[in-house]
Amino acid sequence: MGPRNRSRRLRGKCGSSRRRSQKSINWKRGTIMTETRRPKIEFLSRETIEQIIDEAYELLEKVGVFVENEEALKLLSEAGQKIDKTRSRVFISRVLVEKCLATCPSEINLYDFSGTKEYLVGRDEIHFNPGSTAIKILDSETLKEREPQTPDLVRLYQLVETLDNFDFQSTALVSSDVPKEIADIYRLYLGLLFSQKPFVTGIFRLESLKPMLDLLLAVRGDKKSLAEKPLAIFDACPSPPLKWSRLTAQSLIECSRLGVPSELIPMGMTGATSPVTLAGTLVQQVAENLSGVVISQLAKPGAPVILGGSPASFDMRKGTTPMGAVETMMIDCACAQIGKYLNLPTHAYMGLSDSKLVDAQAGLETSMGATLAGLAGVNVISGPGMLDFESTQSLEKLVIDNDICGQVRRMVRGIKLQEKPLAIHLFQEIGADFNFLVLPHTRKWYREEHYFGSVVDRDVYDTWVSLGRLDIFQRASREIVRRLHLYQRAELNLRAVPELLSVMNSYARCCGLERLPEVPEV
């Protein structure tokens, strides 16, 4: 990296987080001055990070990226970039990338429906949300995959609203009971009817972008308020290798101009659409992310953008893209580490499984992915609830994953020195029976120090038998019923129904649909 850029990065998060993690104990006046050490994992050395970034710069300069969007090409041309017009290939200079990186926010504030609850996307903050755009749902009764319909989307949104370890919703299912032309708009529309949480979403068609943004404007009231308190993140997925489609680039440009955060999602498959080595795939993934950063910042300097991805370790034996493979997770974590080095918010698809059922494999892959994502400090972690190579959602798995994510969130809080002395005074209080249960200290700290899930089994054997010998899937099924019974729709969602319905109906009629599917409580 050049001297100017290197000095900027040395002042970035990578250095500051290292300083923040150092412990200092000061016994002056009998107090402990210490910061809790956040457990972390890093796959790359600083030298390796810089080599990957350097090669990504070289890739953009010498090979370039293919851009099918005329507006993006115009922005790049006006920025002085060399363009091969016969192939719509743009050669992006390192100088321009560094200039655009300098205008990117290092963190983003996302807000809930009401605009009062704020979520910091950046630093080492982690936010889980369900994996999005599943075209199938695992039927709770038959345990077979089927196409989801409106009631499935409503139940999912209501359920996720009650799951505290998912800070964000996502447009997690694609409803099959509306025309494909409005499927992307419809899923966001339903979500805004039933949820207060921020959304991670995206478009399927170029024509869908305006009505989806109109739905968000219906909630916020005007463009200024939407920019000040964004309610949603829009995914922008370049096509591997090194290609920006007309649709994806336009989404990125329009969201940037409105101040709506975009999440860059490169999707290279090792040995198929990206180099077979993990480091080689990282070079491509970083280059694709950086090209997205450039487009966003040329559209509007300072636009919120998140460095992310959904890479996969391609299984050539099966012809599949396993998201639960350890190599996939390693690429995700390493990319997040590079994002932090570049002082950008980060995203990854982790905490999901390739299994077809909610079984031991699902638990293994999901918990491993969620744990690694938490340790890597990935800011937006998409994936919970998902099965079968990102194609299927399961309500039961969402409930189980909520417990997994809760344990991860507890883990990354670390071990805190709550008071001084740490323990010796307690032994003087308990007397000869050594019973800590009766101490005020136990009551004070028990719930703060320990996480308790809703479906993980911690009963003794006889109690487990007396409760029906239920496995975790059965317990999750019961928990779904309980939570949906407790769900209460927020008054703000109810008040927004007329305007949201007006936007949705207007676009549905343009696509030839005179009547939307019946929605419960609307």
C-alpha cells in the first residue's frame, strides 16, 4: 500500500481495537481500572491483509470490472477512469479507490420503525438477522420443503419480532402467491406491516426499487428523515467475477443518493467463479467490494456502505455451494478483518446450514458459523433460520438459532470484573455451609452474568421424560406457538397501514394484480 494510504489505515480500527483490548490494572485507592477483554479471532496478519488489498487494487487497475449500468459508467468516466466501451469494462485507479474510501462512514446508525431505537453498525458490534430471500420454507408438519405464501411471511415476521437476539428483520421469504413482478416489494410491504425492527432487503427487478423506497418513505415521511434515520439496508450483489449488472449498480446508486445503506455482497465460489485458494478468492472479493465502494461514493460522497459477502467453498464432488463449510466461514471472517482494516462496517452470511432438516448437522454448522462471526466482530450477520444452501427458511430453526445467537452475544461480552474485591469477601459472608445461593451478590449478578435460552435442554433426565421426552425441534415448535400467541402488533404499524397499502396496491395494479392476497389483521 502507498505511504499515504498506509498511514491512514494504521489509524483505523485494527490498531485502535488492539489498544482497546489491552488490560491495565490500577490498585490506587483500592480500585480496579480495567476494560473487559472482548474475545476475538483473526485469520490474517497485517502483512497478508496489505498484500490482499494491494492485489485487489492491481486487479481493478489492470483487469478492471465489467459495468452494465450506463449511469455507473458515466460516473466512472467523469471521475477520469479508463473505459473499454466495447466490453463495458472499467479500469479503476488506486487513487480513486483511496479517495472514495476516505469519504465512507466507518459506522452507520440504523433505526427501528419508530425512529427512536438506534443500532450502531460498525466497530465490533454484532447484529444477527434471518437469512434472506428463501424460496422455500420447511413445513413444520410434513418436514418437507414447500413454497411459502403470505401467511408464512406474516408468521415469520411476527415470530422474529419476539426473538430478542435478532436485532434486524430481513425479507426472509419470497411469497409464491403474488406475481413475480411484485414479489420483492410485497415481502418488504408485509414486513413493515408487522415489525418494528430494521430490515435487510433488496430488489429482484429494477422497477421495484422506487416502490420499495416509497414504502420506506411512507414510514419516515420524507427523504431527509429517511436519510437521517434509515430503516433498511439494501443488498447489492455483484456477479462474480468482477461484474456489476444494470440492476445491482442502479440499486447501489439510488440508495447512496438517498442515504439508505447498501450492503455489498460478492458471491464468489472457490474454483468456479473465483480462485480456488481462499486468499485468491479474498483478492477478488475485496476488489468487488472496493468497486462497489467507488460507485456508491461517486453517486454521493459519504453514502453509507457496508463491506460484505456471501462467498462459498465450491464442492466439486457434489456441484454445490456449502455455506456451512469451514472454508466458507474462514473467507467470511477474513473479509470482515480486511473490512475493519479499511475502516468500514462489515457483513457476512454466517450462522446457517446446508442440511435439509433441523438436525445435528444444522446445529453444528449454525453454531460454528455464528460463533466465528461473533468472534470476528462481523457487524451484520445474516443467516439464522436458513437451510439447504441459502434456499430454505425454518421457523423452528429460527427459534433454535435465537438461542445460539444469544450464547454468542454473551460470549463476546467477555468476562467482566464486576467489583473489587472479586470474591474473597464472599467467603467471609457465607459461613461454614459455603452456600452462595443466599447471598445478595448472587441475586445481583446471576442474570447479568449468565444467558438462558428458551429451547436448549438443561433438565435432569427424569424431568425431561415427564415433560414428554421432547427433542429440540419439538420444543421449538411449542415455543413458536407460545411466542405467536404473545405477539402484539405495534400501534405505529397499524397507523401506517393505509399509506403502505396505497403504495403496494398502486404498484400491484400496474403489474395487473387487482387484489392482493388476504393478510391477517389488515
